[in-house]
Amino acid sequence: MSLLVNASALIRANLEEVARGRKAHSVVIGSFTAEQFAMLNQLKAAAQLPELESPEIVFIGSHVYQSRVQRDGYTIDDVILQIQHAMAVSAKVQSTVRMTALKSTARRKDGYGNEVLDEAVFELTQRKPRAELYSVIPKGDRVLPKNVRSVA
């Protein structure tokens, strides 16, 4: 797997730090697989952009916390699952002019009535030479947790 064995604990610690209103520090949570890294750099070269120098991935979590937990109502456990699925070895590199991402290849039941494909979005310039896991998006989450909880 492209995530470190202790990645879940590192992700949780950073998200809890952000939840307390504190600044979380950058932590290494894993690496792109050799195939993902090669594809990512191939796409960057084709777009005449500088290639990524290291396959390591770092995580801070403030954007993930604000968008998934505060805005959408997901729990930290939900977010960790989203990241695990989006960064699976089988995940495929997706690149557009606006973003670079890994997208899961297997649908996952999210516990809120949706079947989603998780997508990890990376920031590739701020934390050089490594990529930062900037966001995670459960694509297909038509029913958000905040809406499920408000109905119950």
C-alpha cells in the first residue's frame, strides 16, 4: 500500500490538532507507487511542467478538516477511510489543468447511503520536493452526513 503503516494515526493526530484550532505540522504519510509516480511525472512532462522529485506524500490536514468535517459533516474516521481508499495501490492518477489526483478504482459504501469513488487531490509545488495530500473527495456522495444527522 502507498500509505505508511502508521498513516492513520498520523492523519488522525493532524486532524485532531486542526479541530482544536491549532496548526498541524507536515507529516509523511506514504508514497506514490512506482507506477503512480511514473505516470504523474509523465503527465507533468507532457504538460511542460516540472516533474515531482520525490514519491513521498506529506499531509497537514487543515483543508481536509474544513471541507470534509466542518462543511460536509464527515467524522475523522470517515476521512481516514476516504484517504485509505483514494490512495490504494490500485488508485489511478488523474490530471487536469486544475488538479492532480489519485482516484480509487473500486466503489465503496460510505455508510450514508452512497457508493463513492474516493479521490485524493495533491498540491505539488508548496512542499517541494514532495507532494502534499491537500484534499480528499468522496465522488458520488449525494447524501452528506450533515443531512443524515439533521433528519435523524
